[in-house]
Amino acid sequence: MSDRIVKTVELRAPVSRVWRALSDHEEFGAWFRVRLDGPFVPGGISTGRMTYPGYEHYPWLATVEKMEPERLLSFRWHDFDEASGLAVADQSTTLVEFRLEPVAGGTLLTITESGFEALPEHRRLEVLRGNTQGWNIQAENIAHHVAE
């Protein structure tokens, strides 16, 4: 089983526009469907609540790892296993990276999520499958968002 998801999408928007959609917490929230409590700050904790239909009761908790303007945004976010009975802060994390590269006509965005081995064994395959589908949806969401 793979320990990572890699999704690439070519966006018809300049790197500066894509960077704003990623790094501005309100814009990020609009396309990702999460209400964040404040801006992303390297080394800081990002909290909020999902607004994606069916997941509105899911908390958002992530630690921002890196913000390299117009190149890289990365964070460690917590898996949320409702059945575990654990607080989200006590659950395992995976690393999400958004890498931007200028290409003719726009931006190549590479989304990588790794570290699934940190999740409890009984959840790994389920989370890997679900997040693979989720990144396909989110790649479409950001493409539409930056094209507006």
C-alpha cells in the first residue's frame, strides 16, 4: 500500500492568484469548504470547522509547517476518527503539501498528502481511499475558484 497521495492539476491562473487562494485563510475556506478561525501562520495552529456538506460536524485542526510565498504551503492535519472517542488533537496527523510551479498558461499545482503509516492500522486504507477521492474533488474546487 502506498503511503502517499499525489494529485497534480494544471490551473488556468497565474501563480500569484493560486498562492492567494491557498494562503489566504478566507479564500482557502471558500474553495476547500472549511471555516477557519484565523490566518495561516508558519508554526501556528489552524482551527476551524468543516463546511463541506455532510461533514459540518468535523473539526479542523492543523499545524502550519511552511509558507514559502508562491512556492509551497504545507501543514500537518489531524485525522478525525469519530468512533475512537479521542479528541481531534489526540489523533494522528498526515502532512499535506501544496507546491506551485509556473507553466505556460498558468500554474501546475501538486498536492501531496503523506504519512498515512501514522494512522491506526485499521483506518489507513479507508482514509487513504477517502482522501484520494477528496483531493480529486478539492483539485476541481480550486480550479473553479481561481478561474472566477
